[in-house]
Amino acid sequence: MRILYDSRDPEYKNPFGVLTEGQSCSLRVKIPKELETRFVQLVLEREGNPALEYPFSWAGGDADYDIFKCDFAPSAKGLYFYWFRITAKTGPFRLFKQGSGTNMEEGERWQLSVIPPDFTVPESWRGRVMYQIFPDRFARSGSVDLTGKLEPYILREDWGGQPEYRPDPATGEILCNDFFGGNFRGIREKLPYLHSLGVGILYLNPISMAFSNHRYDTADYKRPDPMLGTEEDFRALCEAAHRLDMKVILDGVYSHTGANSVYFDRNGVFGNGAVSRGKDSPYYSWYSFRRFPDKYDSWWGFATLPNVNELDEGFLDYIIRDEDSVIAHWLRLGADGFRLDVADELPDEFIRRFKGRLRLLKPDALLLGEVWEDASNKSAYSVRRRYFIDGELDSVMNYPWRSAILAFLRAQDDGTALGEQIMTIAENYPPQVLQVLMNSLSTHDTPRVLTTLIGDFQGDREYQARVRLSWEQREFAFERLRMAAFLQYALPGCPCLYYGDEAGMEGCKDPFNRGCFPWGHEDRRFVEFFRALGQLKNNTPALREGTVRVTAAGGGKIAFLRSSPAQTVLCCVNRTGEPFRLRARHSLMSQESYRDGEDFVVHPGGFGCFEL
């Protein structure tokens, strides 16, 4: 007989998941009577602090188990880990976590985050469908104004052509300077289409003036790239989006600037005031020079992306504190929030100050961060990050669920790991964060999901440029994509649709995942399916803001409950070769299922959302 404790079961831990400072928590442990237990103690550890110890008391039992109970209330916010010290007839031992159960003397510690009681996330963002746009490649309308555009560049007229991937013959560098001319006006004209998909949030990759087509090499934080349009064009886009109840999030790139920028000006095209013109530049303290002016710290060694000192007073003024700071500037033009690029490389203090000014200027603004791992316990550069325990970020990019969903649909996991990953994030993240997670299957940094569902296609750029799925592969990938996307929309948070995935776009990693949207050549099956998913998400209260609990995981299937005060639904995906039977009142959406008396039968390859 094993010692019984499950941190995800309210019989053993109540409440579930994260606590706030001072909130009481009750733990129960069931220990076989044959051990003749004499003493049980909770050991609660917080990094850099002495361990806290709380005794359990006997709380009854049955023929097989003694039950021990402990009530405690952490008074300080922080990331805690805990285990149990038990003294039995045969002597003392320690109890740790192993999988969803327990193990004596070895294993992991259980995690417990304690967050500030005033950590809130704007409710109006919960469960909205998000749509990510790579601005140069989504839609082009009218003529492109090139006045002031940084040179050299190539403006292409072959919309839908292969993005340039070969290095420049003269320098050997990948310049990323071929543009297709997507612009604000093009996006604005496509808003009715996005509205038909149920989109409630637009997330735009960088729009500030820059040299490259990805625009992560900022040249001027406060100026939109001339190819995209003017400030008035951006304002018009935001106003049109707001009329359709869509919020607009901008990409904030604050760990580095471009070397070709008004701040650094390595090529000497912007005039006086930049660092390259002398150490008396107001931007000199933004950067770290090993030898002025040509040796400096840069992002991952790319000389085109000099790092900034984010806590430099001048930089803080410019980005955050000034009356017309970068934050204030874009909010004033209509933006509703920011996504922080490479959040792991931004100091916690910078993020806290950014969040504080953002909320001061716009109380319902959202701040999310690019984090690839579990953000609740992430360590970066030997520092444990405080994204949630200090209430720094409202949300993060949810790559852990993406990886787990794709592994399940590629038959690399039978559903067990997916179920575990769903509940790990649900347990570790504050519930208010869980409802606004950015849940993606593709992004500008990953291959297209349709391509990924077939294979990794490892090889050089010449090979990846030639990769095209066969008809049979596309059909297989579409069936798998339907299941993956259903999970993306049915789980807590904001499903984020990467532009063109709903049109059937393919592509290996950058730049092949950044092609032009195929207007007039969309795969209509994909479009209609994502429209149905958008309607399901927007019209189902339990999917917009409900809790989640996995009820079945393994053997090729996954099932979970989503529960809100108004509704409880059961969501399932059946990747097995056998039918999956479940009981529900009626179906809200299903594929490959039928009703059999009081049960629904989900066929192999089927999925559905059923109201209980």
C-alpha cells in the first residue's frame, strides 16, 4: 500500500493550485496503518529563506489508512517547494512527489506559488480568440509610401513569392530586407474577415521603423515603419478594430535596438545625436561598449542588434516614464497592450516598472511575455524569475502546451504527457493568468503547424525551401490539425491563430513560416473549421473562463472538464483505434461522433465538446 497524497485533488489539497499571501491552505495525507505513524510534518521551502515547518494532526481514518491534516497560511509571497517528514514505527523518512503520486526518500518536491492579493488581470481579455499578424506578409492595400524607408531594401511585387533566404553575395549576411509591402490599411480592410473568425485580439509583430522585414531591429521606437503607413493609419486601424470589439497588442522589443537606428546609427544615416557620433550622445549610457565605438555587447552576438541597459535612467525615461514615453505614445494612438519580446532577458525591475506605467495609463491594458518554458518557476541567467509572484506579467506565450499537443498528435505521446502538462500549468499558474494564456500552434519563431504535424524536415535552407507536403500528407495533416486546434481552443486561455494557418499555409522555420497570406487561394475547409472553433469559444462560457480538470489521459485519448458558474462541458479527443464512449446531455461541437442512447460515441480521429 502506498502513502496517498495528490496536490491536484481537493480531498488532499484545498484550494487547488496557487495561493495568495495569507490565504489558508489545508493538506491531508493518508498513510497505511501498518506503518504505525507517530509524526507527520510539512516542510515548506522558499529559496534564500529558512524552511518553514508545520505539524500535522491525526484526523481519523479507516480500516486501511490513518488520515493526517495540516492547515497553514504562508504570509510572504514567493515560490515555495514542499515535502513531508514522517516518523513511523520503523523510524523517520521523507516523502516526495513521483508522477501524480508519492515516493519515499527520493523524487521531486511539490511546487506552491504564493502571489500578491492585488495581482489582477483585466477580465475583458479572458478567453478571447487572438490572431497574430506578421505585418509585411498579411495584406497590402494601395500604394506603399517609401519616403524615409531605410536602405537598402527590395520591394517585391510577387505577392506570395518565396521569402528570400539566401545570404547577400557581397557580405555573406542574411539581410532580411525583402519586403512584400503589407501595411496598416491592408490589415484594416481585412478586419471583417478576422471578425468572422471570432477574433477578439490582434497581436502585431513589430511595427516600429526598422531595417529588416521582421522589424525586431528597431530604428525608431516612436515612428511606424514607413512601409506600413503613418501614425494616422495606425490610429485608424485601432479605431476600426475597437468598433468590432477587437483589442490590439504590439510587440515590445526592449532588450536591444537596431545598430541602424536613431539611437546607435552605426551607418551614420540619421545625423547628430546618435551614439556613433560621440560619447556625449544622450543614448550613450544605453549601451555597453568594450571599445568605443565598434566593440559592444549585442543580442546573441549579432552586431546588428546592440543590447541596451534596460535599467539605465535615460532608457527608463524614454520607454516608460516620460510624458510621451514609448508606452504612452502607442497607447495614445490606440494600442491596448504589449507583448514583451524575450522577456527572460529583461530585468524583473524593468518589467515591474513597465507594468506599473502601463496600468496607470490604461487600467485594462494587458502585458504578456515571451517565455518558452513554465513561467512560474523559470530561471534565466541563474536568476529565478518573478513573473507571477510579483504580479509582473498578465500572461505568457504558452509553448509548453503547444509542445505537448503536437507530441500527442504526432503519436509521440499516448496522451499521458499531455494530460500531465495541462494540469501542471493549471496548477502552477495563477487562475487569472490561465484565462489569458497565449495558446499557439504556430508562431513566427516556429515552423507552420501543418508542416510540423508531418515531420521536422531537418536540413539546410536550400532543402527547407523545397519542402512541400504531398496531397496525401496535407490530408493527413489536416485531420491531425483539426484535433490539435480543437484542443487549442478548448483549453483555458486565448487561442492564438498565426496568420494563414486557417488558410492551410505550410512552411518550415524562418523565413519559410513567414510567407504571404494566400488571398483568393485559401483552403476553404480550413477557414470554415476555424470559424466554427471561434464560434464555439466565444459562445461557450465554460470555454471562455472555466476551470480545467483532466479526467482521462492515455491510450491515445485525452478528456477534460471545463467548468464555470454557468456551465460544465466535457472536451475530448480520440486518437485511438477504438470508439470512446461518454455520457452528456448534448453536443456543442463534435466531429466523428454519434449519439447512442444517453451516451455519445466518439470515433477514432474524432473529438467534441459536450455539455453535461
